[in-house]
Amino acid sequence: MTDLGTLTVPKKTTLDVGNGVSFSTNGHYFTAPSDLDIDAYIESLTAPLSAIVQVTKRCDMDCDFCSETLQRPDPTLDQLDVMRKNLKGVKRVFLSGGEPLMRKDFSEIVEEWHRDFILAVPTNATHGHVHAERIAGKIAYANIGLEGPRGVTNRVRGDYDTVMRGVRALQEAGIPLALSTVVLRSYSEYLPFTVQIADSLGAGKVKLIMPLRKGNALDLAEHEFMSDEEADGVYRRISELRTTLMWRPAVRLTKWTPENEGHMICIEPNGVANAWPVYDAKDLFEPLGNVTEEPITELWKRYRFKRNHVTKYLGRSILAANYAEPADA
């Protein structure tokens, strides 16, 4: 008698979000066939692929490069529920801040939102231990802000060891991870250590972002801002090391070019939705309307950066390397 063993079903690594576009659950990014008709796809959309919702502006760190320093009162759960209903149709929502995990009711927010969206949480992880078990299985991933090893993170962000304790709590709860790094010239040489940390954590993605001239970053020395050519060089170096050292996390680097202007839609605690960054706008925010008053489908109609939004989130206008699947996947 032949023992055929137990059939195993391969783990699904993508979510279909419609019209040929998928979301990678390993690398935490949208993907589409190379021959996708971008204009036809934009025409098919009635809402953004991705939106940022600031559930608080409070934070327990004071990062050198932070762009979001203007304080506003936290939205109530009822106000957030109105926003949630009016954001129906958006594929992915970042429940952001400030530091979102500072809200004692954060797990209640996740409970209400996770059925409607692919949820991601940008966080410094310092309160990770408070919420990890209650949000596990309900968010697609936690995006951890980390600028590198202990010495670098301590200098520009906050206490590395506190961050990593929170990261371990999230990881132990089974929450997938990504890392996000704002790239300043003074520590760009240490970026390979950041990717190595991400690989060691089993993170799906490392997001490299150039600083925006807003908030605390207005006080940065001019030499901290890299040119586009220098940023390209940083990416090439990381890519070469990624191949040589067989790092798995996807790597995405976003520069502030005309092709990326206004590509994000950021919703402030008061419900005001903004195209961001718009280079000649006050605080880099161009208001679109208020999602406590009307649905995102109406704001999308008057949003003038649709192409920039789509091409960025599909990885067409940024430097991007996809998640490296294990050989036995």
C-alpha cells in the first residue's frame, strides 16, 4: 500500500483587489502585470488604492525628521466610525499617527476597521506589548519605524531597546512586520544594517523614504538631504548587497519627484483628506474635502494626482525590488 502522505495546500501569498491588481501578503505591496493598461485601470477606480488615517497626532518620540508635528485632538470612536463608512472602496488603510498605539482604545478601532480594509499600522512599536495580542490576525502588517542599529536609532528617533521590545511583542503575537526608514545622509552608510535587521526579523519589506521639508525636518542641516542621484546610488548599493547576501525583504525607495507629487491621501484627525506631498502647498497638504462629511468616492473625483497615486503604489515610479520567496515556497 502506497502512503501518499498528507496533501498540503500552498499558502496563499496574494490578495486579489480587482482588475488585475493584487496585494502581496509577503512583501506588503500592490502588484500588477507589467502590461497593465494604467490609464484604463485609473478609469476603473472609484476610490484610492491606499489611504492614511491619522487616528492621533500624539507621539512619545521626537524624531529629527518628523513631518507631522502639528497637534490636533484625537477623533472619537464615533467620528472614526463615520470615516470608516465613508472610506468604503479603499483597498488598504494605514491606521497612522503620530503614534497610533498610544491610543488606549486602538484595538477597538482595529476591531471595527479590519473587516473593510487591508489594515496596516505604522508604529514606533514602543506600545506594541499593550495591543499586540488584541490586534493579531486583524492587521495585515505593522510597519516599524527604525533607522538602523542601536546607535543610529537612539540618535535620530528614540530608544532602540524599547522599540525592539515592542517589535518582539508584535512578532510573538504573529503579526507580520515591515520596516520604514527615513534616509538622512549622515547615516546612509548604515542602511545595510537596517535591511539585515529586517531580514533577521522575517520582515516582508523595507521602505526607504527621503525626508520631507516639513515639521522637525525644517531644522535639519542642508547636507542631510540627498540629491536624487545620491539616492539612486544608495538603492544600487542596497540592491547589490541584497543579491549577494540573499536578503528576502522587498526594498522600496521613494524620492520626491514630479511623478510622485501628491501620491498619498492623508486624512487628518478632523477628517480633512489631503493630497500629500504637494510641493507648493502649505504644509505640503492640498485639501480634498472631509471624510466625515462625504464619501471618498466624491473626493476621488476631484483628486488631481490619480496617475501619481496609482503608479507609485504599483511600484512604477519608485525604485522597487520585490520580496524574495524562499526556494521551497
